[in-house]
Amino acid sequence: MKILIQHGTLVNENNIFDGSVIVEDSKITKIVEGNTVPNASFDEVIDASGCFVLPGLIDDHVHFREPGLTAKADIDSESRAAAAGGVTTYFDMPNCVPQTTTIEALEEKFKLAAQKSHVNYSFFFGATNDNVELFSQLDSHRIPGIKLFMGSSTGNMLVDRREALEKIFSTAQMPIMVHCEDTDIINRNMAEAKLKYGDDPKVIHHPEIRSAEACYQSTRLAVELAVKHHARLHIAHLTTAKELELLADGITAEVTPSHLYFCDRDYASLGTRIKCNPAIKSEADRDALRQAVADGRIAVIGTDHAPHLLEQKEGGCCKAASGMPMLQFSLVTMLELVDQGVLSLERLVELMCHRPADLFEVRNRGYLREGYQADIVLVRPNTGWTVTKAVIQSKCGWSPMENHMFLWRVERTLCNGHTVYQHGEVDTNYIGQPVSFR
């Protein structure tokens, strides 16, 4: 199958230019700058007039809930959401049931994805207080790294023993992605909040309970351990201005579209739909994160896509589940921030495509390059559309972006040269590939 994508505006490696992309089978075989139409025959010609042509997005942080939690999400439904959002590769987290903390559980997830995933995939291996001896059995060519929860979150995978933390940081040969929140500080804050506001404080108090200080102290410890043991630390969903002070050479951080788009004022209108861990915090924190995204201090934008059933989001700080589905709308949300001048289009592509590939040493993805896999997304500006329940692919059936009008639209997503999404439809017959690393 030979495909020509022509008349588009390519965004790649800090350049924006008119050009064409030639795809043969699953790979990019040629990139042509300018408006010259290649003199060859093609099985399919895709007219990208008026569209920007980007590398397919790599989301380094999703929770697809399979196995064990499939009432709210599964690999089939959430990979459909990925395709519809221009995400062609995802790395799934280990806090499912059973947790991905054994070699057998990891292999089972690969088997499930090989049957159900409509885009490319891999899985983090979860660290616990007592499974460090398994790290040596992990294949670094198949998985992106180790996920470590240094704070309580969904799935109860907290690693809180100093001895265990020392072993994890001294043993891991792959990147360690860390969820950083200090559980003792959170517990103290929760006890105080219950005394003031009752047994289930309203969600507006969520950033007071899961506070900036709780994030900072845990991140400070993670950085200390990484420096001590020369470990490769990647901080997940960084949320505060203060934590930015801790970033140093060799230590990278991720920020989510949710923490870049929302702030604590939005709890008044969206309530628990934007309740997540770590909490969405102040406008000042959000603006500091936006500046860090623009100036290069933040390495990656990943969604922390975490679906729950809507009834599980009822209640306040104690009862309502933390997490929201953002995968399908991450790219268009960030493109809205491009229009607002928060960051450039070139920087967006670096954060959502290039840097995830570089950081985790993904082979032949994340760029529009000859010889690379043809993971490509076409997006069209100045095309107003509104998020309704009918367009949501995630199994949970809701989004914090419902009723929001976007001015950018994902027109088509190609995964390994195959069109997996166009005209609002996902090709559910297509199965993506496992990602190769290093």
C-alpha cells in the first residue's frame, strides 16, 4: 500500500513547511518539501489542504483500567479514544487488577493489547515495597520504565518504606516515573479538613488537602534519591510552581493538559469532574506551569487519562473518585492553548511527540522522518465543533470538556500507515503494534 499525503503544512523538528509525505506499507519513505507533487502512482492520495500534518502523539501516561476495572474503561474503548484524539502510541499504568507488578501480569496485558488495542502500546511495570528482584527480568526493549507511587493514589500501590525506595532507585536501569505526593501531609490535611467541613469536604478543598506542600516534599525526596543513586527520574503530572525549583540536569517532568488548562476557580463550575490526584491547584501554579512548558523546563505533556463512571465521581474530597478522561481531547485542548499564545505549535509537537520518544528511547516513532513508522495526525484549524456525549469514545461516556467548543479538529489519524480514524469513525478492525525501545 503506497499513500501520498499532499498539500499539507508539516510541523516537525521545530520547522513548519508546506510539503508532502509518502508512506509505503507501514513506514514513511519520503518527505517532500514544497508544493511539487511527486511523479508516481499511489494506492491512495490524501488531500491535506488546510491541515497541519503532525507526528502521531505519544502519551506517556494513561490508565486504561484493564484488566479488572473494565466497567469504566478497557483497552478497546480507550484506544479508540486515543485514535480519535491523534494519539498513536500510549504507555499504560500498572494500577489495575491484578496490579502489573509481576512478570505474569505484564505479559497478560501485552496479550490483551495484541487483541484489542487500535493504536500502538506498551506498559509500565509497577514497583512495590518488595518486588525489586523482578527488575532484572524486565525486557528494556519492550517497556518504557518503572512506575512508582510515592503517595497514595488509585490502586493502593503506595511505596513508603525508605529501605524499599533506596532499593528501587539504586536498582532500576530504566526510567522511573514517579507519582509524588506525601501521604502523611495529605492525611493530616484531611483530618483538619474533616474537623472544619465535615466527613466529606466539598471538592473546592481538594487542593488544600492534596496540597502544594505535599507535592513538593515528595518530589524533593524523589529528586534526592535519584541524585544519590544516579537514577533516571521522570516526575509524573507536576502541578506546582514550587516543584519547578527542583528540576535539575537529568531529571524530567510531565505536565497534563488538565493542569495547564484548569485552575482551582474551575471547581465552582465543574466540581468533581476535574478532581484528580495531584489536585488541580491555583491560577498562579497553572500559569507557572504554562511558562515552564513554553520555556523548556517541562519535558513532556501526558494526560494521566483516568476514566471513572460518572456515579463514582459523586461526593466530595473523600467520596468522589479522582481522575478524569482527557485522552481524546488532549491535542485539541493544547491547540487551544497555542491559539491563546501559551506555547507555539512547534513546541506542542516537541512536548507531545518528539520528547516522549527521546526520553523513553522509542524506536522509529515520534517524528516525521524517512524510515520511521507512519504515525501521523492531520488537524484542521478554524473548524468549530462542540464536544457532546455522542462523540466521546471513552467507555465512561463523559468528559470535563463536554459542551466546550473547539476551533481545531482532528481530521485523520494514521497508525503505522493505516487510517485508524477519520470522519468521526475509528477502524475497530485495526490492531496496533507493541512499541520497541532502546
